[in-house]
Amino acid sequence: MSHDHPHDHDHDHGHSHAHDAPQNPYVEPRRTAEENAVLEQRVEELEELLIEKGYVAKETLDEIVRTYETDLGPMNGARVVARAWVDPEFKARLLADATAAIAELGFGGLQGEHMVVVENTPEVHNVVVCTLCSCYPWPVLGLPPTWYKSPEYRSRVVIDPRGVLKEFGTTVDESVEVRVWDSSAEIRYLVLPERPPGTDELGEEELAGLVERDAMIGVKKLQ
Amino acid sequence: MNGVHDMGGMHGFGPVEPEPGEPVFHARWEARVLGLTIAVGKLFGNIDARRHMIERLPPADYLQFSYYEKWLARLMSSLPEEPANERPMSPSEMTAVVRSGRPTLREGGREPRYCVGDRVAARDLNTEGHTRLTRYVRGRPGVIARLHGSHVFPDTNAQGLGENAQPLYTVKFRARDLWGPEAAERDTVCIDLWEDYLEAR
């Protein structure tokens, strides 16, 4: 997508947030069509060069892209969460050794080598960030959304977690501890959200359908 | 290094703006940069050396570049001139790498100096090299919350000075110990810190 005018606020957010907060003049993640065309050209040349010199095969690149576009994404994490909700023994294994428990469902690998699952409870609300780069549990959530990689999120969620949560429409009572996890090492964190009320009758697959990515990062609660 | 990438606690970036229905990639080139980085990243060294390459981008570029533009800058900065001396990975070999990952946990290593519950402080270190010791915890008191075993130490690994695997801990800090009395009383920040970043309190 491209935006000719970078500060068009034509987006239609389902939540309210501080539109009067100052925009960072240095950060503009969106590119015009012309800028993207230049980048397309440059990357195509780079790819051709690396193929020609024998460092990479085109079909291997295609396979990596396919994997991250279709196989890895929040639907994997949602399956982990739903299983934990319906199977107390799995949940116990998940909280004790998340890497092994997640592997039971067939997920693991790059950027998920060392997993820890943190559970939301009536006393604790967990939220995950990487302030230094954008570390994220790829095997269970896929590649991170742009906002997770943004200076806005990385700078603020550690110092003003409740303010950031509010921008996602999430209010956490003062009596509840907001616990921010800054992924500064190779440990990757997944939030186990609280099971929404009124879902006792639902099976594992239906439950997985309720689990949103943002709840597994911790910026939202499930309704 | 005390770089612009170390953003925790900075002000002035404005509100977080999620993009509804965001695609995995916004343009084809982003997908190809991801693929190239995974496929040939080792040309630029280990993960810590590669992160340090991003951190050393000129600060104005770091702030202006999108995520994949930073990755592209890294790819462009050290292209090999010689042809490869082995055949490239096949799709199935690559899939095996993606599936198994590159664990940083190491057997052996030194005995952990701290136990869960111990009071520690993050040391006030200011290396110009790569480090994962964020500025906002330096000098602040915290409590050991979890031990993760011995992991490769980024500070030495990034510079080719060895893995120096050592105990890695989750350290829990009270928000008020990091940000002062304005922070909510109960709130906490948990961050993973290697033993060399810590001292007893």
C-alpha cells in the first residue's frame, strides 16, 4: 500500500486514542508508490546478484516467504492458548516448559527456540515488548505487526503501560499488577489470556477462533 | 552502545497506531528482504553481530527507515564479492533451519551466582559495543524472578570474542524503581539480564 500524504488520518480505528499527542516527525513507516518502486528495483537487483553468485536459490527464498505468509501466524498461538484452556495438564506443562509443550502441537524454531508463557490472572496482566529491537515469538505469532516494531510502542509501553493499553481499548484496574516483559535476550514470551466468560460450552477449535493476536501480546483482553 | 535503538522510556514518539487488517508484508520487496536475511544472514556474522549492524546505522537513518529498510541497509552494507564456495541451501534444508532454529542455551557454563528471590542491581555499564543491558535499568534495584540456564553472551559474541555462555535471569523491577513515584504502585517490568550485567544488592 502507499500513501501520498503520509499524515492522512483517514484510518478507521475501532478505538479512541490520543490524536492530540504529538506526531513524531522522524518516523514515517509508510512509503509512496515511487519510493516502493525504487525499493522493489533495488531488492530485485540484490536478489539476482546473490542468486548469480550462488549464495541463495530462488525457490528457497520463495519457500521462506511462503512459510511466513501462510504457515506461521497467530493461529498457531491461538491453538496453544485454546489447548491450555481445555486441558489443565497441558497448561501445567506449558507454564513449566513452554518450548516443549508448544512443540507438542508442532510449533517451534527460529525466534521461538526458548519460549516462556506468562498467564494473565485476576491479579496480574502481562504485556510483551522488545525495547531494543523487535523480538517476537515467530513460530506462534508469525512476524510482528508494524506497531509492535514502532518507536511509539517500544519507547512507551515500559514507562506508560497503562496509557498504551488504553489506546488499545484495554483498561486494567489499579488493584491489578501490570507486568511488562521486555524481551532483551533470546527468551520469547507469549501471553496466556484469561478465558472469556460464557465460553464453557465451546470446544477447543471454537475457542481457538476467539483468541486474537493482540491478546497474546497482552495489549488486549478477550471479551 | 548507548544508541537510539535503546528506546525504553523515551518520550515524544506519539501514540501507538495499529493498522487494521495489516498484511504480513506491505510490498513484495519486504518479503524478499526477509527471505534474503534468513537465507544469507550468516554472511554477516552471528545474530548479535547482525543486531549490532542495525544499531550502528546513523541515528537519523535508524529512525527514518522502516523495519525492513533497516534489514535492507544491513544486506547492502556488506555484499560478498566472491562467488559462494558451496551450493546454496535447498528449500527443504532451509525449512529444517526455520523449524529447528538457532538455540542459545548452552550446557555447562558457570554455576549461577544468584537464586530466585535474590536482590540485585543492574550494573551501570556503558559499552560502545553491542549490549542487551538497556539504559533504563542501569543502576536500578530488582529481584531475580527466574533462571533460564546458561545462554550465549551477546556482548562478547557480537564482537567475535566468544560465546562466553553464562547464567541468564529474568529480573523483576518495580515500576517506581525505574520511573519514579508517578508510576503505578503495583506495576513491574521483567527483563532478561545476563549475570555479567548484575551485582548483588
